[in-house]
Amino acid sequence: MEMEEWKDVKKEMNSLTHEKKIYLGLLAQIVDARADQNMTQNELALISGLKQPAIARMENPNSQNAANLLTVIKYLDALGMELKVVPKKDSNK
């Protein structure tokens, strides 16, 4: 990748909203969770009851249709994982 292209990537990364960065971080973690279990999208579809195309859309960071929470919960449940909400370390509340 040439220097100009990296400048474009950096600019794009800096322009992401805080929420988009969190979404992409979560997405990376759940895709890694599937990969760490050597599970294909089709195998996950069979276990979760989701359709493989729904899993592919969910794993696509550029998808126009962000996965809804129920899909994320089903996805993680099939991997033996759960989504938890925890306070931020730097939270003042």
C-alpha cells in the first residue's frame, strides 16, 4: 500500500464516530470468536438457527444493514458466549 493510500485509511479511521469504532471492535471480536472455534458460517447457521446470509451480512463491516441485537445474541449464544454490558473503566457514574 502506498503512502497516499495510508493517508486515506488514516483519515477514514479518524472520521469514524465513537459508536462506529465500538461497533467495529465488537464485530471484530465476534468474528474472531467464530474463527477461534474453527467454525464456518454454515456451521454457525446450523447451530444458531440463523441463515448463513444473515451471518455474512452481520460479519460484513460495510453492510448497509447493521445486525440487530437479537441476531448478535443468537450468534454469540451458538458460540457459547454472551454479550455483557459493563461500566467503562473511565466512567464517572
